Amino acid sequence: KWRIVLPDNGRQCKDWKQASAFYSGNRIQTTKYTWFTFLPQNLFEQFHRLGNLYFFFLVVLSWFPRVEAFHKEMAVLPLLVVLLASMTKDAVEDCRKYQHDKTINSTKTRVYDK
């Protein structure tokens, strides 16, 4: 994305209003998730890790009677522990980012003009 800078002389006011409609403002937003996208996006990121895919593969194998080495429920337990720990860490980290963004966005600024 490109930033458009227009001079503030009366002739360019119409162009400025048209260009500024594309930008939401000067807010800083460093968070990855929203309330609605946290679970699907986090699970998508978690299963891109090789270790989590390995545990998921073991869970899938445990549902076949000929290959079953553990009880079905016991095979799911390590995967759930790892996923819940990672999700909790990501949620706390994202919440801290949100709070920090909120304080940065609410600070007063000084604007210099000519």
C-alpha cells in the first residue's frame, strides 16, 4: 500500500477527502486475532508445526483397531495439552499487545502547522 500525501491548500481539499476515504486512520494495531478468528486461525497456525502434526497423526492412527497401541483417549491427551498451552500463551500475548496498542493510540500528540 502506498501513502498519499497532499498539500493543504484550498484547491486540493476535494482530492484529500477522496484519498483519505481509503485509510482507516492513524491507529496502531499489532494484534493477530479477533474474538471470532482466534480459534480457527490459531489452530491453523498450530497445525503448521511439525510436532503438532506428528501428534495428530498418532491420534488418527489410534482410531484404527489394528494399529492401536494406546487407548484412543490417551493418544489425544498429549496433543490437547500442547495445543491448550500454546493457545493460552498466544491469547495472553495478544491481549497484552491489545492493551499496549490501546495505550499508544490514546496518547496525546502535538501537531505542528507552518
